[in-house]
Amino acid sequence: MKILIDDANIESIKELYAVYPVDGVTTNPTILKKAGRPPYEVLKEIRAFIGYNDLHVQVVGDTPDIMLQEAARIHKELGSYTFIKVPTTPEGLQVMRAIKNAGGRVTATAIYTPMQLFWAAKAGADYAAPYVNRIDNLSGNGIASVQTMQDILENHGFMTKILGASFKNVQQVQALAAYGCAAATVSPDVLHQMLKNDSVTLAVQAFVDDFHSLAGEGRSMADI
Ligand code: G3P
């Protein structure tokens, strides 16, 4: 399962890359607003840092023509292998098909229902991004919805892969991993929660304390 960072803060991305074997970065207009810098300035920095890892950048235009112009500019600035995130709307479906026909890579985004995903898959999207937590907040069941989406993709032999998005806790990511979803994009705070908990900290500390009482304070296996 690919794990991407759902953030545009370059310092935070660098910190996470130093620790986790992650696979790329996703952004959206809200994430870029949070970064508070000119979009292409920050996106170019991210691209330079992550190299050929996956980078997903969203279009905002309200017509297919404008979205296609945005896609062309994103490709020019950030490389033609950059995934263009396109909202899964009637206009967006036209854009997805045009980008795929021209050989580009597409991530269908803002997916709340399995049938939205179905049409994104038929339009040839490489990834489809369902919003797990936002579905929960609409009184739906985000995890169950994504499982249905994964079933649809597998049962029909679509090449489209799930890129789970909008996670508010580790359990939501874990459920998608257990179900075999191809990718998830996770905010830095949820990512950190995956390895950090009091039980792990206490277990590690108990081992260190035992070793120090055996071999002397401050000693390690390297200097005894
Ligand atoms: O990238 C889109 C998605 O991750 C949105 O997440 O936290 O705004 O629901 P959120």
C-alpha cells in the first residue's frame, strides 16, 4: 500500500520523509492555502525534494477548458508525470478522459459515493480518492463505502486504484490497508499517531532501564 503525505508544508514533508518510507505527496487548494505561499513556489519545492515520487495537484476551474489549461500548466511546472486531481463531477469526467487520452495521469477526487468512483474508473482515472472521514460525517460509513468501491474495481477489472483520503484516525487507514486498498494519503498528525503510543514508549524504556542496570548507566550494546 502506498502511503502519501496529505500536506504542503515542506519542513513537515522533509521530517516525515526522514522517518517514514512514504511514497509521495498529495495537495488540494485547502492544503495549499494552509501552507500560505504562492502555489507553484511551494509545489516546485516539494517536487524538487521528492523527485519522481508521486505528486498530486488539484485543478479548480469551473469548466473543462479551464481545467485542461490548468493541467497543462501543472505539467509544465511540475513534470508531465504529476497526477492531476480532478473533482468527480460531470465537468471533471470530461477532463479526466481528455487527460488520459493525451497520456497524462489522473486522480479522481472529492469522491463520496461508489457510483462516483464507478464513473471515474470508466473515465480511466489512475487513482480515485474517496473521503473516508467526510463520509462518516455525513452519517455514512466511510470504511464500508470504500470497501464497496474496492469491490467494484476488482469485480469489473478496472485498472483504477483507490487512494483513500480524509482520515481522522489510524483505524480508518488500517481498515483500508487490511482490505487491500492500493494507497492512502494521510495528514502528518495521523501519520505520527501510527507509531507513537504510550505502550510502545513504556516497553522501550523498560528494556533500556534493564540494560543500564545490567551494564551501567548510559551504556549500549556498542560500548560494553
Ligand atoms: O486531499 C483531500 C482530503 O484528504 C481531504 O481531507 O481532512 O479535508 O477531509 P479532509
